[in-house]
Amino acid sequence: MEIDQSVELRLELPVATPGRECPEVSCRGRVVRTVSPSDNEPWPGSAVIIEDYDFLPPPTDLTLLSAW
């Protein structure tokens, strides 16, 4: 990824209560740093600054709707 490249991420946030759905967040930002693979770290990496975000509505459960 290139520095200053715009990115959009969709993250699922963990919840502390079992059985509850994890909320999702849509984030927009840009790349501020990249790391090339090396002998110690075989995978490339990027650091992103989040400039804006929106919590997404929970998904509707289509299996409940189809029962009606």
C-alpha cells in the first residue's frame, strides 16, 4: 500500500456478553506508514489513521423473516 492511499475498513467489534451479535464499524482513513517484509517479519504491514467512521446497523435475520 502506498503512503496517503485512501482505505476503507470494516471492523467487527468484540462483545463481552456471549450470544450477542458483534457490532460492525465502517472506517475510512489513509495509510501513514508501511513496513516491508524482513527476515524477522515475513509479512508486509501498514499503519492506517482513521479519519471517519460509522456504526453499521445490525444485520436482519432472514431465517426469522422466512418463517412468517
